[in-house]
Amino acid sequence: MTQSRWNGDRADTYDQAWKRMEQAGQNPHGEVDFVMGFEPTSVLDAGCGTGRVALELDRRAVHVVGTDLDEQMLAVAAAKAPHLTWVASDLATLNLDQSFDVVVMAGNIVLFVAAGTEAAVVAGAARHVGPGGHLVAGFGLGRGVTADEWEQYLLDGGLEPTARYSTWSGDPFSDAASYLVSVSQRR
Ligand SMILES: C[S@@+](CC[C@H](N)C(=O)[O-])C[C@H]1O[C@@H](n2cnc3c(N)ncnc32)[C@H](O)[C@@H]1O
């Protein structure tokens, strides 16, 4: 059975934190703002959860597909946006037979995959990056995956790491950073 370290029982309450953020006047769409910098026409939201990122991309007229292995999370996403395509799959084995301008992995995905599957998950996401396209991902550091390990997974998946930031706002990365926003490209 496909597994991860994510607890799908959180599906019903997962969106509340983002709603609180919005109500407090903060921007819950930093990832989408960042992704839009690549001017994509198509995006794969890899590990889409309840569809927070995918829905906002759709709102901004980007063709988006969401995929996640947790059916409870996907059910919440599909209920919010039945017109979008939601694919239940482990990223490690995903094969959509389609590539995208950007594959985005928002929300610590690599920290929640089943232990030992990190390289396969990144390779699965990388398979869906089209020629010249980008994979962008953000996750907390000091929680099991280092920036160097992450970039080795990218290289093994055929992508070239091109930039590191410490926030989705594009703040510079340093060795003291507690968060990595990584950009890589299929040359
Ligand atoms: C913290 S949530 C992030 C959801 C969404 N990207 C967001 O930012 O709102 C992490 C998600 O990673 C998904 N996940 C974990 N391992 C996965 C895998 N191997 N393949 C696909 N999705 C996975 C979980 O099911 C969960 O929905």
C-alpha cells in the first residue's frame, strides 16, 4: 500500500490556517506569486493536498493539474473545484504522459513522503517538467533533508538546480536559512 508521513485526517481542518492568514491580512499565495514569475501556461501542483495552490493558479488562468496520494485531501480539493483535474497517485510512480512548464511542490512535500522514497518522489515530479521548464519546491530545513541532498535528488532526476532562496518572496539564501525555496530547470 502507498504510504506517506502525512495524516489525511487533517483534510477537513487543513484549510483553516490559510483562511486565518488571509483574514489577518497576510498573503496565503506566496508560492503562486513566485510561480507566476516563470509566466507558465501549465503547472503541475505536485502534492496538491486540498488544492490551495492549484485553485489560485486556476483563478489566474493557468492550466493546472493537481496530484496527491492522500484521497481525503484530494476529496476536499475536488469538492472545491470539480472542474479541475485531480489525480490520486504517489509522486514516486506518477506517470501522466504530459509535461508542464512548472512543477510546484509547495508545503514541505519532501518532509512528508515515506522515508527512503525521497529520490523516487523527486524523480517522479521531475519526469513531468517539460523542456526548458522548472521545478520549484519549498520546505523547512533542519527537518531531515538538507539543501545539498535535495539538489542531488534533482540532479539524479535530470534537472539542473539554478537558484536557492530562503522565502517564497525571493529573499536570499544563506547557510543560516531555516527554509529553502529551490528552483531547478530541465535544460
Ligand atoms: C503539508 S501538505 C501540502 C499541501 C499543499 N501542497 C499546500 O501547500 O497546501 C503535504 C502533502 O504532501 C502529500 N504527499 C506526501 N507524500 C506524497 C507522495 N509520495 N506523493 C504525493 N503526495 C504526497 C500529502 O498527502 C499532503 O497532502
